[in-house]
Amino acid sequence: MNNIVVIGGDGFCGWPTSLHLSRRGYDVTIVDNLSRRRIDDDLGAQSLTPITTIEDRITAWEEVSGRTIRFEMLDVAQEFDRLVSLLAELKPEAVVHFGEQRAAPYSMRGLTEKRYTVDNNINATHNLLAAIAGLDLDTHVVHLGTMGVYGYDGDGLEIPEGYQKVKVTGDDGTEFDREILYPTNPGSVYHMTKSMDQLLFQFYAKNDRMRITDLHQGIVWGTQTPETKLDERLINRFDYDGDYGTVLNRFLMQAAVGHPLTVHGTGGQTRAFIHIRDTVKCIQLAIENPPAHGDRVVIRNQMAETLRVRDLAELVANMTGVQVAYVNNPRNEAAENDLRVSNKSFRDLGLNPMTLQDGLLEETVEIAEKYSDRYVPQTVSAGSLWTKFQKPGVVSEV
Ligand code: NAD
Ligand code: USQ
């Protein structure tokens, strides 16, 4: 079986993906600069679950599975020559690219974080594409994009998988049919970098006939996969802090320690969700179903279901008895939106994703409650305000 490089393979999605692929016989090399662990230290916000060092993770995996994963500490955005040498040596069948700064609130904290997010994410993506093109490799790039590139001002129109058919009216009234990238409408500097990534992919697919899959993923929830459960040293990370904690993980953690659930605004925001177990399956499906040479970028929507934030809060509150707090929204986003999304392409490849109803209880008991003694109350508040017009504070508790 061929080599697979997983950039960002020490992260929340990257680690379980690396194990999933390794277990299925792929020779996995993790490339990571461990920037995420450094940001944890800077923010004083560690994973709720006790993650071990990357070296210990890899040793544990070898002991448990008999399979070897190689690790290269490398900054894809900064160390271009080392990236080129590694790719020249491995000639990977695919590179899975998770290696970006991925928190919207972190990207809106201040000028330093905005600039870091743009520099890191755009350079990382472009360096990867330029390296593969320069080496003339036949490597398939599988990138983790986000549902957020589409924006959240939906009115019920089903969001297609990346491309939109449009009619353009010329000066003389003649109508032309076009298919364009679905117009992007990012809601944070982070989401903006994912929108910019799309253009980089479009160019390299066209110019260099590179095979590229861009996965527009919804919010990932859950912690463990069958592989990360095999040994406690393999445990995946679980973030609940105001920057990196995603909404459901935050609510589960808050419920476990009796903190009122922090619903932003009215909670009318509808978002797409997928469990980490399905994320890893989707990556394998994407690797095994590459585009043909000369194809445009294949865009797949990677999500299982859509939910409104206040309904999510109600679900968790009903299960645990915790209060719900409606807080001033620190973000600049639509107060209410509909969201209908096509996920036909993964369903056609056989994905039958799990839903919140299937996994919430396990997540509450086996993660949020089990590790609640590691909870640091100071890290819970969402400190990043999107604009000077946003105000912190609780509006009401129910
Ligand atoms: P994460 O922060 O846990 O992992 C990202 C990893 O990439 C970290 O280990 C980090 O050290 C590494 N990294 C960052 N910049 C790098 C660089 N320049 N060179 C080498 N390594 C670098 O994030 P995650 O939650 O695993 O997300 C992974 C990808 O999936 C991101 O691109 C994110 O945008 C996308 N995504 C995540 C979610 C989610 O809910 N977590 C949802 C949709 C899309
Ligand atoms: N929210 C609350 N209360 C909280 C936290 C969040 O009401 O305590 C709300 C937010 O205002 C937002 C929604 O929940 O309306 C989702 O927020 P989130 O932090 O869970 O997700 P988001 O910032 O969109 O980012 C996450 C990942 C990112 C990924 C994205 C997928 O961090 O990497 O790209 O989900 S998506 O949202 O589909 O674009």
C-alpha cells in the first residue's frame, strides 16, 4: 500500500484519521509543527482529555497495533525546502491536509491572531500545492475545508456540493449558462482563509492537472474512534474553551460541571454537524475515490445533520437538567438562519453517518463527566469579540 502524509496529524481530526488509515494498511507519515499544543499553553486551555505527547502516542500505537507511524516535526507554512524533500522521498499517494489554524474565535482575537491565521493557513496550503506541482508528483490532495465558506444566511435553498449553476445575462439580453464555485460568504478570518484556499485549489487543478478533493466539513463533535479507544495513551483531544471548544463539546462539558449552557444570542443559528467517527471514514472514502487527472476540484459536503444551537442546548439540558443561559453574541453572525445541505456524494459512496441521538450519552458519561476534574473554569468564557459593536454578558437564564 502507498504512503499517505497527514499534515496536522497531531490534531483533533488528524490523530484519529492517522490511526484509522494506519489500521487499514496505509503507511502513514504525520507532519505537524505542534503549533496547536503551543497555542493551548499560551491560552492556558488544555484538552479536557489527557492527551499524551506525539512520541508517546506513536509508541502506544506501535504496541497496540504492531503498525508504525512516522512523525516529522515540520512547519508546512515556513519550511518549504524540508517539505519538498519529504514529499520527494515519500512520493505519497495522497496528502491529507488538516494543518491550519482552525478556530474562528482565535482568528478574531486581535491583529496578531488575524495575521497569523492568514499567514499560516494560506502559506501552508500554497506551499503544499507548489511543492507537489514542482516535483511533478501524482499525489492526490485531500483538504479539510469548512461548511462556513458557504456562509449562514440561508433561506431554505439546499446548499450544493461546491458548485452552483447560474444564468448570466449578457449586455444584449442573451442568457448564458455557467457553473461557478458557490459564492463564498465567510464569517471570520479563519473561514475567510478556507474561502481563499478554494481559489488556490481551482488554479492548481486547472493549471497543473492536480487531483484535489476539498471536503466542506461541518462542526465535528465527539472524541473517540474505535482506534483511539484501544489504549488510554491514544485518547483524542476534547476542547471546551472559548476559542477552540466547538459548540456541542462546550455544552457537554458545561453540563458536566453544572455551568449554564452559553447560547449565543437567540440560539437561532443553524449549523451542520458530524461525529469524529464519520470524519475519519469520509477521509478514507475521499482518498479511495480521487478525481481523474484534469477534473475540476471535487468538493464534497462532509456533514451528517443540521441543528439549531438553541435546540442543541435544549437537548443537552433535557438530558442533564442543566440551565441554559442566553448570552450576548460575541460574534457578528445572522441571529437566525435556515440550513439545508446536500451530502449526496458521501452517501452515494456508502456513508451512513451517526446522529446526535446515537452518541450524546456516551460522550457525556465517558468523556465530559469522566474527566471533569481537569476542567479549568477560567477558560470557558468566549473572549473574542468580532467587532467593537459586540458586547459580552448574559441576557437571561432559563
Ligand atoms: P486542530 O487544531 O486540532 O489540528 C490542526 C493541526 O494542524 C494541529 O496539530 C496543528 O499543530 C497543525 N498545524 C497547524 N498549522 C500547521 C503548520 N503550518 N504546519 C504543520 N502543522 C500545522 O484542528 P482540527 O479540529 O483537527 O481541524 C483540522 C482541520 O479540519 C482544520 O483545517 C479545520 O479547518 C478543519 N475542520 C475542523 C472542524 C472541527 O469541528 N474541528 C470542522 C470543519 C473543518
Ligand atoms: N456558539 C454558541 N455558544 C457557544 C459556542 C458557540 O451559541 O458556547 C454558537 C456560535 O455563535 C455559532 C455556532 O455555535 O453560531 C457554532 O460555533 P462553533 O464554535 O461550534 O463552530 P465554528 O466557529 O463555526 O467553527 C467550528 C470549527 C471550525 C470548522 C467549523 C465548521 O472550529 O474549524 O470549520 O466549525 S462550520 O461551522 O460548519 O463552518
